[in-house]
Amino acid sequence: MIQRSLYTDKIMAFADTPFVKILTGVRRSGKSTILKLLMKEFRERGIADKRIIYFNFDSLEYEDFKTAKTLFTRIKQLLTDGKKTYLFLDEIQEVESWEKAVNSLMTDYDVDIYVTGSNSRMMSSEISTYLTGRYISFRIYPLSFSEYLTFRAEYGAEISDTHSELSNYLKIGGFPALHLQKYSLDEAYTIVRDIYNSTIFTDIVKRNQIRKVDQLERIVHFVFDNIGQTFSASSISKYLKSEKRGLDNETVYSYLSKLESAYIIHRCSRYDIQGRELLKTQEKFYLADPAFRYCVLGYSPDSVAAMLENIVYLELRRRGYDVYVGKLDNTEIDFIAVKQENRIYIQVTQQIKSSQTEKREYGRLLDIRDNYPKYVLRTDEFAGGNYQGIKTMHIADFLLSSEY
């Protein structure tokens, strides 16, 4: 197993604390592997195997463990008397009312609990009833660009310069399974399509008993085709009406929420820089991984700019930033990223071909009258790295940078 210390270091900081550690994220993002890395870490710290218990509820081996009472009873039998037991419960959402079992174990026994899940039952609103104040949630994302390079090198791939490698990362995405050996794009998209289909039909259609699957798929196609564009539910409703598929705004919002709950898309709200307030209309959405778009809609050069924006968004989220689309008068700042007292402003562009484009991209940031760091990120060649205090970086360099 290849280390993913971005996550294991954060999670291990809470080892042996009275909190349930909950790992959430899109299917196949590596949550199960991270659990196994955590188990390995505990063994290296001298914890005996009998004090480390692992259940994978996707396995038929635990098919009978479908209620909280059954789970609680079985685990209770395995606990080590007089010593802390470490519980690793993979895809816990398959157990009905699992929160009750976990809460009882935390209350009655000396345990340290780590769980993973991939659908809306793992959202904070659904687990807070029984675990209020007793859990910490960690969002697990597909591989970052840095992790992608590590995986490729580990499995013998020849690494070209990082700027060129970014193009491959953009096309194939970051699902770990795609980087354990060499796959063609067609083979990679076949794997991603399976992840997409299982998520749509298991975590959304089946769980929510959706009958009009074609409506959901049309909304998916609209969202995937408009990544990086601001739009509203009414925009989608109008689009569907033009396709002779009428759907009211409330239903559209419901479908969007379900896609969020399955971790397929991320909602990015707008923030009024002058008014210093969040705006409730014209949001943007980004994908859990660029490969989702390409496996569903196919690859096209026209989509590259939006997908570059997508991977910058994901990198900021991985690093713990809250991310917003900035509104300044009638202009838009691609990202405002906030983490505690830190803030950065970012414009993402594939290339700058003219002085007019240069003025537009840099001018928006120059109009922000504060001293927080500002970046223009691009993939073409450029001279110099500073423009009136605004730092210019290649997107690949930004993704690998430790300066922010």
C-alpha cells in the first residue's frame, strides 16, 4: 500500500481521543485503503492484532450484520477485557441505524472507532442525532496531483516533466485504482463509468426510490457540461423544458442535493466581496473527479479550461480551505479560499493569448483592495512570475506547492 499521509497524519492526530473518526467521500476514493494504513500504523505502535477489529460491510461475510443490535452484540463479543480495542468499520452505511451501535460502544466500552461511508447517510445531518459532539469527519478525495505522481512512480511509470504530466492527470483523473497499473483511456473510463453507475443507481436511485431515472440523468448531463459556470435550478428547468422534459425548480434542487450527498458533485457558493456576504443564487458545481465528466460525456478540448478549474478547486478543498466564487461588482473571481485567518484569491486560465485577456484576468484581482495573496494560474508559457504583486504560476506548480 502506498502511503496517503495527507489523510493518515490528520486522522492519527485524533487517535485514542473520545471521538468517532468518520471517513467520507465518493466511492473508490481510497477510504478502505486509508483504514488499512491506519491499522498498519497501530500495529507498528505495538497494538496486538486481537485488539484491532476490521469489518467490511460490502462483503457477504457480514451480510447478516444489518441492524445496530446485531452489530453491537457481535462486536461486544470480540472486545479485549481491560485494554482499548480499535474498531475499523468499512462502508458502515450498510448497517441500519449504525449510529446507535457506535454510540453505545463508545459509551459502554474502551474503544477507538474509525468508520467509512459513501452515501448520504454519512452526511452530518444524518449522524448528528446520535453522535452529537462525539465525531470528527474527514473528507477523502481521489488522488491529488502530488499523490498521482507518487502512485505512477511507485508502479513503474516513466514520469515526464510535471507540466506535461498534468495533461494526463486531467484526462485520467485521480481514482487510485486507475494508477495501480497502466490503462488506456478507454480502459480507465470503463472503470470510472462503473464507479459512476454504481454510485448513481445504488446511492441515489435505489436509496431514494427514484422512478424517473431519465430526469436524473439529464440533470447530470447538464451539470457535467456546465462545470465552472454559474447556474441555478431555474436554468436547468428551462433547459429541460426546451428538451420537452418539464421539471419544477424544487425537484431540480432535490436531484442536485442527492448528487451532492453521493459526493459526485461539490457545491461552490458565491461570495460578495464588497458586501461581505454569501449569495444564495447562481452557484457553481464541481465534480469529485474530472474523469466523471469524460466517462459520461466524452473528452473534448473545449472542456479542458473548466476541468483545470475543477482540479484547482479540489486541491484547495483537500488542503482544508472553504472555497467560494467571488463576486466583485459585475465581475467574477474564480476562487476565494479561506482557512482560519488565511485567505487567497485565484484566477484560473488555460492560456493568455492577448493583452486584453491578460488585462481581464489580472485586472479582476487588482480591483480587490486588500493585502491577501493573489494568484493567476495558467498552463501556457509566460515570462516572469509577478504582475503588480499578483503571483503567476503554472497550475502544475501550484498543485505541488507548499506555500499556501
